Amino acid sequence: MIAEPDEDALGILRRVIARDRRFEPVGAATTGQQVLEELETLEPDVLFLALEIGDPSGIDVLTRIGEGSREVDVVVTSRSAESRMTMRALAGGALEFVSRASGRSEGSTYEERLDLALRNLAVSVAKRRQSRPVERVESVPVETSSLADAFDLVLIGISTGGPAALEVVLREIAGIRLPPVVIVQHMGRAFTSQLAAMLSRNAGRPVVEAEQDMALEPGSIVLAPGGFHTELCRRRPGDRRYRLGVVEDEPVNGCRPSVDVMWRSVAANFDGDVLAFLMTGMGEDGSQGLRALREKGAYCIAQDEATSVVWGMPGAAVRSGLVDEVLSLEEIAVTMRRGIQKS
């Protein structure tokens, strides 16, 4: 279903949907009230919701959907780069945001970004239709007492559904001593600064965007900036002090920042013990980086299917046999607290 008051944007959406035989448009609305009424009768799997829609607003529509029992994947779109509104939508349950900026933005056009979002959504819709049970890998349980002093760096790779999941995890580790934590969240350039501000409130400490030549310090929580890849490097050969760099190279796995880019750089340059979490998200970004980390002895945990908004990234890693444990979001939050707290 499409909720879009702009005729030009509506035409682009219809064209993209028409090319994908897995979906067909079941309705269109130009006001928020029409969206709410048609959701009850049409029962769509996917809703493309323009934040500019009114009567009520796009955010109010999203809130009403979250309060109801109807399950629908929501992708929000906006012609504005106003990041605060977008973060409210993502934290409120939207799967993804697609910018309607004219021309090319983040290396692609609006139509290309819609096409990618629709192809990724097919995974989420198929999962819900099949309602298959969660598959878990057999692993040797790790005692939390052995984790407490074990890790020098924590990595999180995450995408669709990430802002809400990160809120849960960072709230759990507020106020405790940490090794450096580096997060790669798939998100556009205009929005990661707002995400960092939101996460700072939950973490009880600053969450900062990576900058060129930033020192990697204990206790810091660093977020890869949107539109750039983040990499870890040594300050000098043989030096155990590390820095972060940001580069505007081509997207990897269709993503910039890419989890693979960050994690491969850690595998190549970091000498300490690493704990890596691959969490909810579309696609397969992170699996190659995870393979490199495993070869260097990192301990790797994937989020389970039941608590992932989309089990693409973690699912790919699980199917490849690259993870040591598969945990729910709540279990990941507890593991973060117990596993990285220094005694």
C-alpha cells in the first residue's frame, strides 16, 4: 500500500512496484485517515508512508499502527533531510527510511533506493508468511565470568530495525566500564548524528560519530558516520594504540558504511580480543568481515530470528556457520553487560 500525497513520487513508487512480481499495489492514500481506514480492509504486507502526509501526520499514523494488532512492514519516505523526524519514525517501528531527495543522493536515485528497499522487504514478508521456527546453532556456552575480562573491543553491525534494538542494548550497559565499542548502523549521511544523540541518552555517556584519525579509547562508544566507511588502523606499525579513519570509497554490499569494511579492518590490524555482534538487518553485509574476525579468534554472536526485524544479516552468518551463539535481543543486552563489564 502507498501513502503518498505527491503525484510525482506516487508515480515513481507505482513504477518500482510494477517491476517486482512479488508485490502488487493494493491501494493508495493521500491522507493519514485514509491510510488508517484502508489498512483495516486491505491488510497489506508493506506500507510506503510519506512523512509529509497529513490528517493525521505520518508520525501519528505510525504510532497508531504500533498500538494496533495489524502487522505491516512500514518504509517511511520524505523529501526533507530533517533527521529528527526520521529518527522518531525509525525508533517508532519503521523498518527503513528512503530519502526522496531529487537527483542522486548517497550514490543513488530515489527510484534506485526504492527498488533496493522493495527487494529487501521481500525477505521480511516471506519470513512472516512462513512463520517458521527460529533455527539455532549448537554452541558451547560461555561462562560470563570468563567473558568479564576477555575482550578488548566490542563490535556491533546492524541495519533494519537497528535504532530501536540499539536503544535496548545501550540502556543495559549504561553506567558500567567498557572497552571501546564501535557500531556500524546502515544509515544515510544526514541521520547518524541524530542517532548518536538519541543513543547517548540511553547509554548514559556520549555516543560519538567516528572522525578521521580518532583515537580508539576504552569506554568510548563510536558510531560509523552515514555516507562513509569507517576503518580501524594502527597509529604506527607494531603500536598497540589504534585510531579510526573514515573514507568515502564506493559502497560495499550496497552499503556505506559497511559492516564488512569495518570488521575486515579490525581483523587485519587489531591484536586484542574481539567480541562481535551481528544484529537485525536486511542483506548479507557483515558475513565476510565475520569470517575474517573468526580466523583471528574473535567471539561472534548473531541475533536470533524471532527478535530480529529482518533476519537477513544475522541469518546469513548463521547459515554460513560463522557464529558461536545465536541470542535474542534481550540475551544480547544481558551478555553485553555481563560480558564486557570489567571487574
